[in-house]
Amino acid sequence: MLFKKEHVEENYHSHLSTGLSIGIVTGLIVGVAATHWYKKNRVLSADDILEQVKSEFLEDGTIEGSWIHFKKEPFQKFAVKTHVYTGGISRIEHNELAQYEFIADAHTGSIIDIYRID
């Protein structure tokens, strides 16, 4: 059985287009899923979070000292569960040393809580 050259080329291009389309769609789906997983599971470094908090405090004046725990801790507030870093900042306010502690989300760097220690 002989096939016409035009028929074979037509089938080849049709299958090639279908294969490329499937490959592109699959690649996009895998890429979106991988990006979502990475953003959900990445963890910022404790140093980066401390620098972020310090830069926000520096907008209001100088800092005398700062610290952060390098070990992440599980944290839950109501139904929200995450991992956090805890740390602190000290500064002079009204000629007295003021100390603050903070809790920061290890995945986003967002400050969950900050409070002054009396």
C-alpha cells in the first residue's frame, strides 16, 4: 500500500501541531503549580526579616540593639497556622530605653505582632 507524499506530510504536520500544543499546555500547568508550591513553601531567612524590621524602626529614629531567634517556631492564631521567627528591637525613646518584641511570618516576612516590653 502506497501513501501519497502530500497525505503523509499533512498527517505529520497535524500530529506535530497536536504534540506541540499538548506540550505547551502541560508546561504551563506544571509551571503554575511549581510557582504556587514554591511561594507557599519558601522560607525567608531570619537575617532578612530582622533587617526588614530594623529598616522600619529606623524611619522613626536610631536603634540601640536588635536580635532574632534563628529557629522557626510553629504558630497558630485561630485557624491560621504558619511558622514564625521571634525577635526584638531596643531604642531610646524620651531619654529611656524602650524594648519591643515582634513575631514575623517566616514565609512572607509580615509582622504578625509587635509589642513594647515594660
